[in-house]
Amino acid sequence: MNTTQVLEVILLYREKFETMGIPKVEFSHTNKPPNQCMFETTMPHCHGMLDRIAEFVESGKQSNLEKGFRWIGFIQGVLWMNHVYTIEEMKGHNRTTHPV
């Protein structure tokens, strides 16, 4: 993925979270998430992560871009686990400059 692809994937996933009515929530990175349904905790957290990933990409630092890649991988794992996208669909998101 290049920076353009990362930003387009962020937009795609942001639209998906908003369409699904998922709010943005930031959980502490040192504490476990609240003891709730996994969907209710992980999906809002992933929605909140998207803004930070955009900041990483816009910084222009290679280390931040790599961090953004890892975070997208985390989000994609959560999306797959919650039956939002298939792995094949997400492979397509990573390959194209116009995600579907």
C-alpha cells in the first residue's frame, strides 16, 4: 500500500462505521477494554483509530506510515471477525487506489 491507498482505505472504513452507526471511542492502550460485547468495544475503538492513522500518514515519517499499516491490519482483523468484510474483500481494499 502507498499513502494514497492508505488514505482511501481510511475513508472506506470510516464510511462503513458511520453507515453502521458505530461511534468513535478511544480506549486506553494500557488497560483492557470494558467488559462488554466484543462488537460494542472493538468496533468503536477501530473507528476512533482511523483519525490517528491519517495523522501518521500525513506526518510523512516512514516509521509512522509503518505504524499506520499495522493499525490498518488490526482494524481489518476486527472487521473480519465481526463479519463486516471477507479477507478477499480486504485484500482488494489494500490493492486498489479506489476501494470498493
